[in-house]
Amino acid sequence: MKIGDTVHLGGQKAEYSRFGKDGFSSCILPEGTYVVIGIDDDYVNLAWREVDGSVSRKHRYRIERSAMEEA
């Protein structure tokens, strides 16, 4: 897995970053296609892939790296 990869996920515990706000809120990932936009020691940062193929600026998530590797 590397930055720029596209993954299909849904149902995993994650955290959602509200557009224009600092911090994350707990959520369950909606079924959909995501783009890996960052990787650190504990988390993989994801962005929702829009229908037209672009990366959403508004819909940002992070999922624990261990959960991502299990998916």
C-alpha cells in the first residue's frame, strides 16, 4: 500500500475529519472507494473518491493501520 492507491472499503471503524475543523470524530466507513493520501505509524489517511474520479476535499478519514491491513 502506498500514497495514491485506490481501495474499496466499508464497515470498518474509522475517524472522520469534518471539513474546516480540526480533529476527528469516530465513525464507520461508508461503503465506497477511497484514495490513500497519507500513511504514518498508526494511521492510514483516506479521502473519498468522487464519482467523477476526483479526490474529495471535504470527506477525509483515517483508519488504524492494523485495521487497514486486515481489510
